[in-house]
Amino acid sequence: MNDIEFIETLKQKRNACDYSQSRLAQELQISRQNLNEIENGKTKASMESGLLHFLLYQREYIVFRLSWQQRLQYTQ
């Protein structure tokens, strides 16, 4: 996957999941500005940012992960 394909796929997946840049950035623990720069091709995403994982998994995984994190917060 080249950079342009990566960027387009990232935007499509983010929009398909109804995630704003802010919400996805928060989930990935990066700044919204950093995500914006990635989506505009100004900087490259690293494996550590989790963006490749976002592209590889379905929305169900993301929703499950978020709900699991919320459950952990309630039990602490």
C-alpha cells in the first residue's frame, strides 16, 4: 500500500466508523493535529501510532475495545 492509498483508506475507515479526527486520535493516543497531518500527507504514520491496526480491524473490534476499556474504568 503506497502513501496515497494508506491515507485514503484511513479516511474511509475513519468515516465508516463515524469517528471524528479527535475521537480516533484520542483512541490512538496521538494528537488530533498529528492525525490531521497524516491524513493530509504532511507526515507519515508509524506502526506505534496504531493507525495500521485501525486499518486492519473491523468496527466491531474497535467498539469491543472501547467498551472493554469503559468496563475496566467502572470496576476501578
